[in-house]
Amino acid sequence: MRRVASFRQGRVLKILAMLLAAGLLLAAARYFDVQTLFRQALQWIADLGPTGPILFVALYIIACVLLLPGSILTLGAGVVFGLGKGFIAVSVGATLGATCAFLVGRYLARDWVAAKIAGNEKFRAVDDAVAREGWKIVFLTRLSPVFPFNILNYAFGLTKVGLKDFFLASWIGMIPGTIMYVYIGSLAGDLAGLGAGGRERTAGEWALYGVGFLATVAVTVVVTRLARKALAGKIAA
């Protein structure tokens, strides 16, 4: 009887957690302009000094768990922190956020995630491929832009991939794209209207930025194409 009661209590807690997450997500989407809120948050973080990156990571984790688009955060990190610190902040935030969503999908919201991806041939193929190749598929999907980042975090929670493999493969696989988008953000200078102004750069600086940008895009495109071909081959096999 105690086991039955404990099981039922666990299911009730899972349902409540799902409802709470869904409510927060719907409230954010319905009543708030998420992009504007993120810009305002980034502006606030920019003025916090050393504690800014910590709060940025926390904000990125929340965005991942609530399935909110994090592109403005990735680009904004380049303006607020620069390329080096911005890359570290996004890499840590995205990896921890993906891992938190993975754990929620595995232990708290399995039924919801399963219903969300039911009938999706692409995710079923990924599930089959993960059963055979494990972390390799996680790594390739992180390199490939074909698969949506946020929902994929939850979907992997339903597969047999281990937490350690998911964490490492996600972290390494997201590095090229993170570098590129943070770099693009560092070129903006004002966070697309966030008001984080900066000094005017010289022609020489812009030339160096241009060369670096083209090199970054070229490397990312090549790596992405290779990843897409390799992923298609793994799934087809």
C-alpha cells in the first residue's frame, strides 16, 4: 500500500510540475514580449559587473527549460561580454539548460514529451539511431541546424542515451554554432536596440572583424554540412 501511495504521489507531483511549466510558458508567450524582456534583462546584466555572467547563465537555463527562443541571448552575449566571455557564458548556459530540460523530459514530463513528438518520423529515426550509436547522434544533431534545439533536449530524455554522454556530446557539438553567433553579436555593438553603446571602431578593426567573421561562417558551414551528411547516413543505416 505504501508503494502504491508513493507511486501515486509521484505521478501527482509530475502532473503538477507539468502544469506549472505549461502555465509559465503560456503566460510568457501570451502576456509578454519575450524578445523585449530578454533585451531588457541583457541590458540589466551588462551593468552588474562580475555577477552578470552568473545571472546570464541562470537566464539561459530558464529559457531552455521553458522552450523560449534563446537566439537573442546568444547574440546579446557577444555585445555584453565580448567574444571570449560571451562564448563561455553561452556555452555554460546552453549546456546546463539543455541538461536540465533533458532531466525534466526523462523524469518529470515523459508523457508530455512523448505526446509532443508522437508521429514525428524525424524524432523516431533519431531515437532508433541513438539506440545504436548513442552519443554520436547527440553530437551530430547539435552540429546540424535541422533539429530544433529546445524540444530536442526534452526528446533525448526519452532515449537510452546516458546523462554523461548527452552532456558532453551537447557541449562539444554546440561549440561551432555558439562561436559564430556570439561573434555576430559582438559585431552589433548595441544589442540590436538594447542601448549598450560602444566606441566607434576603426577601419582596420572592422577589416579584422570581417575576415574573422567570414572564416567563422566558412568553418561552421563546412562542419554543418558534414554533420548533416553523417547524420543522414547514420539514420539511413
